[in-house]
Amino acid sequence: MSDITEQEIKFIQKQLGRPPEGLQEIVYRDSKKDPVVLRVTSIVRGKPFPNMYWLSDKSLCKAIDKIESHGFVKELENIIIPQNEILKEKINLNHQQYIQKRWNYFIAEHNIKTILPAYVESLKTKGIGGLSKFKRVRCLHMHYAHYLVDGNSIGELLEEKFNLAQHIS
């Protein structure tokens, strides 16, 4: 973990309701410098972890939970994405960039020779949320976390449509 204090770990544990697994760094903070997005290692409990970024802010998570519960994932998959070729291309690029960045962290943090080849292959091919079919949307939380750190087309849509930044302190 890079420069994360015990106090921050306790704060994150309170946010998540459990100890953070695979925590590597805090990559996005709110105006009070509290954690909002965490970067997690690629291998957790000996297996590939599909989330490079983990949204930890409770208010923001609740706002996104509400959006998901109202069917916005299905709306994205069935209406918005299929009708927009440019958006499809951007989402594919988001996944490819995510894969590359996660791979770079993986190589820096792990001895590739000690990881099962199937796990290595998974990390080389699976995008945001562990997806291999980029026309699907698994979790809006992951896309929004990615948006806050690196930029992400679905996260950008969420911000434009729902003004989620208002939920970040």
C-alpha cells in the first residue's frame, strides 16, 4: 500500500463496513481529502479481482444503487449503447485502456510466474468488471469510479444525466 495511514484504513473500513481487501492506494479523494475511489490489486485471495477501482464513498454508492435499481443498466444495454456507434467505440476503448492499465499494475505488483496461466489470460482480456463482452454493463459503480480516475464514457453519461458529483463531499 502506498502511503495509506492507519487512520485512512479505519475510515475506509467504516465506509465499506468491512476491512478493504487488496487495497493498494487511494486514487480519488473528496474536498475534505477523504477516500472516494480505491485502487485494488489484480489478485485478491489468490484469484483475479475484476475491479481495479473500488468506489468507497457511501453517499455516492447509494446514489448509484438507486440509479441501478431503476433499470439504467438495462436502458444502457438495450437502448442507449446499441443506438450510438460512437459511444460503442468509446466504451470499447475504455475497456482496452482499463485492461492495459490493470496489466501494468499487475506486472509491477506480482510475479507472473506464480500466477495460474488462466488467471493471467483473464487479466489480459477482461475489461471493467471482468467483462469480456464490452456491449454489456456489469456495474455502474465501477464505471463511475473509472470515470473519476481515468475518464469513462458510461461514467460521463452518469454524470451528465444524474449529476453524481453532487454526492461527493
